[in-house]
Amino acid sequence: MSDGRTRERADAARNRRAILDATRTLLAEHGAEGVTMDRVAAAAGVGKGTIFHRFGSRAGLLHELVAEPAVALMEAVSSGPPPLGPGAPAAERLLAFFAAMTDLVIDNIELVVAYNAVPPHPRREEFHAFWAAHITAMLREARPDLDAEVVGALLLAPLGGELASRMVRAGEADRLRTAVHDLVASVLRAPRAASGT
């Protein structure tokens, strides 16, 4: 009896991986707009019902794909080696975080576009809250003169939006990387001028 359950779990795990891999491949080949549940099912070699049973919806499927690199980045920030993880000065950690986040977005741009187009998944806010808290904490330490919460939100916003997708799709990923680095570095080094000067 336990062999049957183990096999079923192994089959479910294989199907899950096949579905996620098929979705990632379809995103790379056809872009966010070209990924349908029918195409995913055909590419993964499973029935459409299997996808809905496992993920609930297209949004749930895309969330699972987003969660893999997002959770890996969260773990690196929380407990990985410096400068991304603890142990480095706040300014270095913030630069490392934005470099890693920019790479995550660039490497998964079609997924980011697709994910932003579906209804929000309940865990989306969890990811955003983690990024916001980390950025805010690093900014408060590195630049206590700033409104860290608002400045942090402004720094993060372009990576999930139209600018990032347009630049990456146009082959300007390196330009985006440089611009994000320069923007964060400028915030970290430029103390705000005193009023009336």
C-alpha cells in the first residue's frame, strides 16, 4: 500500500516538474502572451485537468514558477554569504540585492510579464513585503536622512514594470543592469542638500 502512495507522490512530483519546465520553455519560446493551459498540457504530456488540479489556475501555475527564484533570492538575502547575505555593510548589501533582483527579472522577463498580467496570488504580497522590508532596512542604515520606505519603493518599482520588459525584449538587458546599479549607487552616495542652500 505504501508503495502505491510513494509512486503516486513520485508521479505527482514528476508531473509538477514537467508542467513547470514546459511552462518555462513556452514562455521563452512564445512570450507571455503565447502560453495557454492547452499548450502547457501538451508540452508537459499531461491532461489540462492535471494542471488545474495541481495549480488551481494559470495564476497559480505562474506563481509556482515565480516562487522558485524568489524564494532562492529570499534565502540568499536572509542567510547567504555577504554581500547579498548578512555580514556586509548596508550599502554593499543593497547594491548586491539590486544586482541579484535585476538578474532575476532579466532572466525571467516573460514570466514577470505573464505574472503581472494575472490576478494577484495570495503570496505575491509576501514576496513584495519581504523585498520592501529588506530595502527599507538597508536604506535606513546606509542613508538615515532619507524616507527609506518611499525611496525603496521607488527604486524597486521599475523592475516589475513596463520599462524592464521593454528594455529586456529590445536586447538592452545590460543597459538596464547598469542603470539600476547607477541609480541605487547614486542614492547611496548623495546626501540630501540642506534646505535653503
